[in-house]
Amino acid sequence: MNSKPSPKASIKNKKLTFHGHERNDPYYWMNDRNNPEVIQYLNDENDFLKASLQHTEGLQNELYEEMKGRIKEDDQSVPYFRDGYFYFSKYIQGGEYPIFCRKKDSLDNPEEVLLDVNDLAKGHEYFNVSSLAISTNQNLLAFAQDNVGRRIYTIRFKNLKTGKILEDEIPEITGNITWANDNKTLFYSKQDPNTLRSFQIYKHSLGQQSIEDELIYEEKDETFNCHISKSKSKKYLFINSESTVSSEVRFVEADFPSNTPHLVQSRERDLEYSVEHFEDHFLIWTNHNKASNYKLVKTPVKTTGKENWIDVIPHRKDVLLESFEVFKDFLVLEERFNGLSRIQVNPWNGNNSHYINFEEPTYSAWISFNPSFESNLLRYGYNSLTTPSSTFDYDMISKEQKLLKQQEVLGGYDPSEYQAERIWSTADDETPIPISLVYKKSLFKKDGSNPLLQYAYGSYGYSTDALFNSNRLSLLDRGFVYAIAHIRGGQEMGRHWYEDGKMLKKRNTFTDFISCSEHLISNQYTSANKLFAMGGSAGGLLMGVIINLRPDLYKGVIAAVPFVDVVTTMLDESIPLTTGEFDEWGNPKEKAYYDYMLSYSPYDNIEKKSYPNLLVTSGLHDSQVQYWEPTKWVAKLRAEKTDDNLLLLYTNMDAGHGGASGRFHSLKELAMEYAFILNLT
């Protein structure tokens, strides 16, 4: 075990006063990545973690090789056909990054490499290619690359006829890019250099300097972001402005990129909508007129205001409309009912509307990429806790489906050896909360003896689906149960599930998770000395709150890039994401929200008491949760906690919010996390 003393951060008290209330922050000074003392402290914490987990290095290596060994290294995606080419991506033996390819007309024709990210990534500790956009004539590639991890991209261009990278470069943009139809004009969104809010849409013509690019639209409201997109018909470009509770869309014909954009419907608070094109109409997904679970309407392209909106799919109280896909003869809906996703096929002629049948108790299904408007084949994805990721083509006329590919898990994975369940706990206010869980049948005993890892997110209306993960087998094969708590703040049970877990109802998210933990213990899926919890980002906030409220329930907790200094962050509008999230957490400049946030903010509620074993991860270049939040939190916990349990902080000094890049390098961080909890069982 580790004999190295834990790091001690300097205490430099800073008084923070708001609404007449005074707080003391002894580690506020850590908010300076250029301060050598900050970097030294982060390095000290990394050294302490390494020393503390040194005895698990053999296990970490074993886990890493295990997880890597399940991955088919020379793998390829299912090709899709678009504009005369079959497009696909592939990985090669030993390659960390994808290679993007295409074949003209037939899959039997020679392969053309569009972009080999392995080549681009050479010499970089971190590398990511975000967007790839092909011009209408299929001859030009625009792509966005980031070699820091802060999600600030540079756009580069490649001539696919000559294979040459063009001189044009557009630095410091979001990665959101879309071509006009003239094969020379690229639209992109740009972020504020400090807050990283995406607030401008620019137009670039090939051959000109980026400083000459024309500003097309600027979003003045600091609670809104904007981005550019293109209709499936390729006829229209959409400038989309969005806040948490409101939307506004403008459109311009993609053949005439210099034209002035037209407004679809002016923004109104609590009116959300997004637009797709079909024939002489726009189809609009919206919550207009109190459609809290959303509905689909249509309006003529020439008269787009809400007074012209006519229901196509009316609002349903028990069904959440999540998205839709348009074909010449079909409208396909992606819905959520009773916590599970489903896909409905609707012929435009009104005949034979039906759902695709899924039989497992807990699963996820989604509409995949369907670029062909004329097709009768719907491509969709399917996944469950025991079924690896699968891609299907579904004939919407004959109802026949074909499995095109299922994720290959090397090493002899047999799904019949594992059991998935969907159970329900009861929240403090008697609301039923679904839990999805999976375990290996031969190692499970319903007597409380199994260790269990409970995961949740529970924010932004993001639904956490029951997905397969081959890495998870390393826990299941060692006797773990894995459980997903579908708590409020997500959207699993409909829009109200989100509304009841945000703003002044945010505490439901935390107490729901605790109720799920109590249910799993009382029903003997595990016991308190074998229960582990895990969450990241806003899910890391969740981890911070539960160990303040009920530290006795958990043996160990992993908090990844946790948002834990809620009040201070939400009072600082210079920090990325703050202004756009006032409708998620509330604006603490209003006293009611200040007091409510203060009641649960993990950093502000640390007490002198025992806490579970805790592993905290962070990224120095994180643009979403700044590195100093988890760093301050750990420093304060070190000073206040009264136990001898592990408290470890790992900061990736070369990456951001998503951790390490590359499909194998990231497994080393996961192996460390798994070794942390396995060492405690």
C-alpha cells in the first residue's frame, strides 16, 4: 500500500459574497492554469494516485489487455450509399484512429482513402477529427481537427481528385461545418474565445483567407447557441439558434448561399422547434401549444409562421416524440414510451402504420443515418445490455429486416450467459423509478453478496439507455452487477421526467439515485459494503451530492470530470457554458436559485465526516467542466474528511472533457478506474 503522504494544497482564503451571504473558498486560487503552483499540485496528485494504485498495476494491465482483446482491431463500419459512392470508416490492426474511405458505384470497386486520422495524429498526445463534410459534387472534403482536447477546432480542406490538402485553414472554430451546393462555399460556426459559446455563423469561399470570411449571423443573446445544418433534401441550409427552452431557425436555399436567410418563426420563451424539408413544406418538431412531449407539424415553405402550423403527428401525453426521418413514401418516428425507445413507420398514404418489434426487457433502438430520400429501406441501430451494437436494414413495405452487422466481441462472448432485468424502485415522493441491470448468471446470487456498480447521469433531458459495452464484461465476469438508474433529470419517461429533475426540482435527481441504491440493497442485489457508484460531468455532480447526503451507502465512488462547484461557476459568466445553462440549473443571481443551489452544491456542503473511497478524474484542457472544480473539491475533501479511505485525483494533462483520445489509449484510464473498485471488493 502507499506510504507516500497525500498532497496538501495551500489554503488561501477568499471571501465570496452574494445576496448578503458570505462564503469562504480556501482554494479559489486554483483557478489559474498558468500558475506553476497549480500545475505542481496537479502533478503531486497524479504522483500520489500512481503510488496509491501501484499494487494494482498488474491488475490494470490485465484489464487493459482483456478489454483490448475483445476489440476487433481490423474493423469496418456498414457502408452507406450517397451520391454515387459507398462511404464507410475502418480501423486497422494497431490503429488508434479511424480511416475514412469510399468506393464509387459498387462495393466491388477499389477503395479510396479520404482521410487517415492515424497519419494526422502522429506526434500528438491528443487528436480528434470531429466533422467530415463532402461537397455536393463529392470532390472536396472539409474536416475539423483538435489536437488539445478543448473542442476548439481548425478546419482543413482536401481535394479528393488530387489527394492534396489545400492551403485554406480556418482556426478556432466549433467543428460545425456545412457545404452550400456551389462546391466552393462552406458555412461554419465560431465560438466566443472565452466562454466557448457558439454564437456566430460565417461563410468561407475556397481560396480566400479566413480573415476575409463573411459573418452571416451573430447570436446576441448569451443564453443561446447557434449552429448550421442542411436539409436531407439538400435544398436548404438552416441557421439554428437554441437555448434550453427556446429555438429560432432561419433558412436559405443551398443553391444560393449569398441570399439573405429567412426566419421560420421568431423566438418565444418555452417554444422549441427544429425544421426539416419535405416537398413544398417544412416539417417541424415542436412543443408548440403545450405539447410537452412534442409533436410534428407542417407548414408551407412560403408561409412558415406558427399560425400556419398544422399537426401531422399530434401531441400524446404518454409518448415522447424524440426525432423523425423523412422518406419519399414514409415518415419514421423515434419515440420513447414507458422508458423504452421504439420506432414507428408511417406510410404517407396513411396505410399500414406499424412499430418495429423489439423483444428484450430493456434495450435501445434508434434511427441510424439514412441519406437516401427515395429508399424503402430504413437503417436503424439496436443494442441492449446483452446484445452487442447491431445495424439493421428494415424494408418498410415487406416488414422484412436484415442484420447488416453486429459488433464482434472477440474471445467467445455468449449472450446467453448474462441476464438483463428491468426493475423499479420508489422515490421519496412515491414516483416509480426504472432501473436496468445486467449480471453473469453463474456468478449472481440474490443474497447481497455481489458487488454492484450503479451508474446514472440525470441532467439536460439526456436519457441513459441500456447499451452493450464489451469493456463492462471485465466487471461482470468478476461477479459484478451493473445497474443504470433512470433518474429524473433525464427524459426516459417523457418530458415531465426532465422537468421534474431540473431548476428548483433538481434535488429529485439526487434522491432518486439514493432511492435506487436503497432498493438494490433491500432486494439483495448487493449490500452497502459492496455498492459502488459512478457518474461523469453532470453525473459527477450527482456523485458529489450523494456522498454528502448518504456516504454510508457506498463503498466507493468514481466521479469523472465532475461539476461540483455549482454556485461559484454559475455566478461566473466568463466560464464556458454558464449563460446557456441558466434554464437548466437556474440563475443564482436570483436569490431563490442561489439558495437552492447552495443547498446541494457538493463543494459547499463538504463536512467533517467519513466519506466513501473516491476516485476523481479530470482534464487540464476541459472546456465543459474546468479542471479547477474537481481539483478544489479534492483539496477540500482532504482537509475535512475524517476517514482513512482512498481519495485519489487523476488529471489528464494532455486532454479535455472526454479524456484520452484513441480507441486503446482511453482503455488505460478505464482499466485504472476498474482496478480502483475491484481492489476494494
